[in-house]
Amino acid sequence: MTREERYAQWRNMIEAQAASGMTVAIWCRENHVDISRFYLCRRRVRKQLSGFIELKPGKSVDSGSGVRIRLDAGVHIEVERDFDPVTLRAVIQALAENNPR
């Protein structure tokens, strides 16, 4: 398994744990995952995802919109007020994987 595949596998497990509503300990026990390995990999995944982007004010899209992010590559991400944070995280991660630094 390549490094990217392992990273994607751990990222998916971390998201699954977060979405489950279970504590890390219970989720790890039920999924036969070593808890110390889980915490180590979660820290590594979060570190890789951390970073800053510049947000510039622009024209309002419409009054119902929460946030609109326009990236240099002509990509727009529009987040409505009642967005699903898990879906947003998956979109951002997919963009990051396709645009390595």
C-alpha cells in the first residue's frame, strides 16, 4: 500500500469515527483499531490538513449564502448556512489531494 493510500485509509477511518458519535475508545474497540495508533494517525492527518488560506471579501452571491470561496484555479466552493461539515471536509480533502503542494 502506498503512503497516499494509507493516508486516505486513515483519513476515512478518522471521519467515520467522528461521524459515528462514539468516543474514540469505543469506536476503536468496535472496529479493532489500536487506540494509540488511531491518535497518532489522527494527529498526522490533522497536521497535514492544517494551513491557512487568504479570504478576500467579494460581491455577495445572494442573501441565502453562507460562504463562497473562490480558488485560483477557477474553483468555487459555496457553503450554505445549514451545510454538512463532513461533506465540506471531504470536498476540501479531495481538492488538496488533487493539488499537492
